[in-house]
Amino acid sequence: MELKAYMKERCTLVDDALDRFLPRETELPHSVHKAMRYSVFAGGKRVRPILLLAACQAVGGDIGRAIPAACAMEMIHTYSLIHDDLPAMDDDDFRRGNPTSHKVFGEAIAILAGDALLTEAFKLVSDPRFSAGSDPSALLAVIHEIATCAGSYGMVGGQVIDMESEGSKDIDLATVQYIHTHKTGALIKAAVVAGAILGGASVEQLAAVTRYGEAVGLAFQIADDILDIEGTTEEIGKDAGSDQARGKATYPAVMGLSASREEAGAMRDEALSALEAFSADADPLREIARYIVQRRN
Ligand code: GRG
């Protein structure tokens, strides 16, 4: 399969749905709706929604039913980026080459846009208009998985330890692993687990997809660490080397660049081996695992 064309086609599918699901700028309150749309449509790669749909497809499910959950993952991801950029956190002026939300709308609206995106995401997944005919217990399991992975046992927890570790001289591998698997990995894992549940996965399929998600989630963040060092400013959309300048806890900082590359490759292989029993329906998941460690942005 040709991954570039596949990603482009899935990206359009997700973008069209996000446009339908997100509140219009013409609806009150205009400022927050404008801010929500500004960040959602700022050029993200849509990795999490695409993974969710690919996991649904891998277990033989109908991706049409998984579109709202896919969009919800992107809304949660966007909320996390808006809040991560705030002065109280990373204090970034630019993301993906554009001014950050608080620079355009002010800090209060940026915080509220993030809050609203997080909340709207759960409204969307639980919306009875899109879940008619779905198994209610599967839907509950999806909501529980996403909430667990987004909260303090997941992404928020990773962000807290990341912030608290910044500038510390004696970060060990276990701490970096915790940060990466929670801050970035948890939402990626939640995306594939949610997709598999919505696709009607068996117990064995769900276990395999979970293994895939954990490996790919960690690989994604190690690749991000490596890109921060090796990528050009244009490719990564932030100042190259900014992790090091900030004293961030990263894989290269703890184990060096070449061991980090090996680890990212090992995680990709672990993800691929988790899918061994799957048919060609899982080829998009396989290709995405390869892409995640090779990506340039
Ligand atoms: C504020 C609760 C809270 C959490 C923030 C995810 C996160 C936690 C912060 C983002 C900081 C960051 C840049 C992490 C590196 C990995 C990462 C998540 C990169 C951005 O994800 P991509 O590459 O972004 O999927 P696009 O721009 O394609 O949407």
C-alpha cells in the first residue's frame, strides 16, 4: 500500500468530519469557537484519528462508526497542545509555524478553548445521534479507555512528571520512560484500543492491538526526541534542539542518539510482531508503525 496517499485520504475524511462536528464560529460564544477551530485546523498530521480508524479496519470493523471517536482523539490532542503552549507550561509563541492560541486569543480564551475541546470530545463519543445501533458496553469501554489515558494516570500524569523533571541533572531511564509512555504514548494507545473496540475486536485481537499501541506510542515520542536534535526547524515546527536547551527529559539525553534510534526501531519491531496474526487488513497499522520512526515532522 502507498502510505502517503492513504494518510492524505484519511486526513481529508477526518478533517471533513471535524468541520461538521465542531461548533461554528458564528455560534455563541464566538471567541472560544473560533479558538477551537483555529488550533484544530492548524495543520496537524491527524496521527491519532488515523490510527483509530486503522485499528478499527484491522479487526474487520466499519470505520464509518468510528469517525466520531477518531475526531474526539484529535480534539483531545489539540487541547493538550494548546495547554502545553501556555505561559504556565512551555510558554511557546509558535506551533506548526503559526502563532499559538494564547498569542492570538489571549490566555483565558486559550485555556477555555482547550477545556471545551476536551469536553466536546466526550460529548461527541457519547452522542446518541452517532451511536444508535452500537453496543452500549463497547461505547462505555471506549469512553473509559480514553478518559483513563487522557487523565492523571495518562497524558496529564506524563505532563506533570515532564514539567517537574525539567532541568534536573540526574534523570534516569525509568523516569523518561514514564514521561514518554504517559505524556505521548497513552493517547496513541487509547486511539488504537478505541478503534479496535469499536471495530468489534475479539479478546485476543484487543490484546494484540494494545501491545501494538504501547510500542508505537513510545516509538512516536522517541522519534520526536530524535527529530528535535536532527530535524530542521521547518520540519519539526519548533526550534531545533529546544528540548536540550530546556533541559527536557529525553531518550537521547539519557542514552545518546544512536541507542535512541535503536530503541525506536525495536519498538517498531515490537509493534509489527504484535500484529503477526492479523491479515492484510492490518497493513495500514503496519505501515504507520514504520512511518512513525522514519517521519521528518
Ligand atoms: C497539557 C495536559 C497537557 C498535556 C500536554 C502531548 C503533550 C502533553 C504535550 C505536547 C508536547 C509535545 C510537543 C510533545 C511531543 C510529542 C507530541 C505529542 C508531538 C505533537 O504531536 P504530533 O506530531 O502533532 O502528532 P501534530 O502537529 O501533527 O498534531
